[in-house]
Amino acid sequence: MITVDNLTKYYGDKLAISNLKFELKKGEIVGLLGLNGSGKTTTIRILTGFLIPTEGSVSIDGINNFSEPIEAKKKIGYLPETPPLYEDMDIESYLTYVAKIKGIDDSKIESELKRVMEKTSVTDVSQKLIAHLSLGYRKRVGIAQALLGNPPVIIMDEPISGLDPKQILEMRNMITGLKGEHTVLVSSHILSEVYKTCDRFLFIHEGKLLYNYSRVELDKELTKYSNLEISIKGKTKEDTIQFLKQIDPNVEIINIEEELLSLALHFTLKPSDQDSFRETLYSTVKQNGLVLQYFKNQDLTLEQIFLTTLR
């Protein structure tokens, strides 16, 4: 449904994305993931025709995005990070306006508005001014305008950014409800939330595509590392920190209890390395006169795996 080949974009001398190559299949939900500044938004803007790449090509349902831009755009519904809304209009008037811009036949506009408003759960507030809507409802209206005309491809840039937990859950359900009917690309830096939504995951870092994982492949990757949390009590905080840095310079100190001079820490290790780490830890603790208070395994989050692979 979407084919990206050798996509490269420079802003002057600054390289934003480099040689991106991937495909999105019909009906799947794909996450475009990476840290802020990794090139996600540049990629999204090229896919939707807002930017022209320095090199490379994009086709949407077999239509070249650059040689046939109008026809390609008809295949796409787009939700930018900040929804393109007119605050002095009510929801129904705004969606009617967008439907006319998209060239939807006048005889079909009423039924099309009813469909997208029901899909995004804004029917009950359709007469409300957009200026009076919460961010969550603004995002819903943004998705509604993207769905007008029933395009086969839906592209969303940071759809859950700024939402509260309840709104994030609602947005997640809304996105998963599009599966099968549309090919959906969701860009986000909130990796753990996208993991709950998508079938496949594209990881971008510094403009380059690092990984292209299906959910099964990503789940296998999650088993390659383990997160260990330990708490050690020492004579002084500085001595304890220095001791732990000697064992692993990448140790992450997550809590320091000043009165007890104890520290809780995270270590990210491959499972095969855990036995040797335990032996080193136990013997070194004893030699330095420290006290090991607890040692436990924890599941590694998607964010922790991603950051670990960047080291």
C-alpha cells in the first residue's frame, strides 16, 4: 500500500533522513518510532506530500507521490501532531467544509459526516465550537477529517502527544478500530504505548532506519535482554556509586536513600551474562564490606531496549 525507496532529505547541509526503505501492507497498523529529532516528522511530511525529498521515491497504492501528487493525496487521510482545525467553527460545519475541499459529492456529505462522527465518537458534541473542545476531542475531530472520503491510508503524527491516560486509552481503541479497513502509519516517541497498538514497528534514529520488526520479531528481541534491579548498602554514597560503576559503567541509579546510604539500581544485561554478573557482584560486595539488600529481575521496557541498542 505504501512503498518507500531510498528516501533522503537534506535541510541545507543538515541531513534529516537517509536512505529510508520500507513497505506498508494493506490493512496493517505500523508504528514509526524514534526519539525526538530522529526524522519521524520529516518522513511523515514527505509521505503525505507536504515536503519533496532530496532523493528517493514514495508510492501510495501504486501511485507515485511526486509525479501524481493530487491522485496520491486522495489516497491519504492525515492527522498532523497539531490538528488543522478552525476554532470559530463547530465540528459539523468544519467537517462539512473539509468534505467539500476533498471533493465529496454533496449528496453523500451528510452520510459521510454521520459515519466519521460515529467512528470518532463526536456525534453528541457536533454542534460545539472547536475552540471549546479539549485536546482529546480536538484529536478526535482531526481523525474524523482524516477519515472523510474513506481513504485507504491513514497517517498520524504523534496522535497521543499531550493526552491524559483516559484519552490515550480512547485514542488507542480508535486507532486499533481502523485495522483492516485502512493501512495506518502512527508516528510516536512514546514507544510503550505504540507497542500496544501496532502490528509492525519501524525504528528510526538520527534519520536512519535501524529496525523493521513485526510484533513476533519484536517480542523475540524483548527476550534478549533482562533488567536487573539491585539495592546495595555501603559506608558512603560515593563509595557505593564508585563500586557499582566499576562493575558496569552503564549502571542507572534510580533511587538514593540518604539516611540508609543505600541505592537502588538498574542493570541491562543479556540473560546469558546474568550468572557471571551475579558471581562478580556477590564476591565484590563481600570484598568491599557492602551489604546486598535485594536482587530481582524485571521485564525490560521497549524504551529501555531501544536505548540499550543505541549504546
